Amino acid sequence: INEIREQFMTTPVDEKRPKKDPKKLKALSHPGYHPINDAPFYYGEDIPFSFIIDGLVEVEECSGKNSKDRVKEIIGNIFRTVSILKPDHLIDLFYFLIIKISPDYEENKETGIGNEMVIKCCAQV
């Protein structure tokens, strides 16, 4: 991952970069999705919340044959992108996706994506 990150870190974080055109980016579910080229943000920039939500919307739309594999691919692409472009947010992303936003003694709230699925996706990355 470090080699990939160094390869694409051409502009320092504090310099202005052109904003990426969302219409030209591949969806997280696209077989040719590239975690750097198709991410809506650059290395070191904050992760747009819409990036995560778009992925969750794609997960919600998965149904039928091979839907579990598609969900793994989408969640895996989110983790791959974050691990390369904003690695210090990886743990927060993990907890967000398993909806561990409150202590165990409080009421449990979940997204419907199983903890096992999220852990398997992390392991793939």
C-alpha cells in the first residue's frame, strides 16, 4: 500500500488540486473501480460523507444472485480507498460501518450490514 500511496502522492495536501468530476468516476460496485482514480477525494483530504453513503446506497440496492459478493466488493472498495488515501480514518470507518457508535450498555442500532461481512471485507483489503 505504501508503494501505491507514494506513486500517487504527486501534490502536497496543502496545495489546491482540481476537484474531481463525480460523473467521470466509476461507482464502487463497478468491476473496474480504482481506489485512487475513482475516489471523489485526494490523498490526505477529508473523506466526503457522500462517498460512504453512496456505497451504502449501492449495498442497499444489491439483491438476487451473487448479491453477497457484490456487497463484499463495494465495502471492500470503500476500505481499499480509505486505507490508501486517508489511512488514519480506517478505524473510524470500521466502527461506523458496524455501527459501534455507542457503548455496549446503550440501545443497539445497526445498519443491517453484518459485523462478519465488514470484518471479511477488511481482511480482503
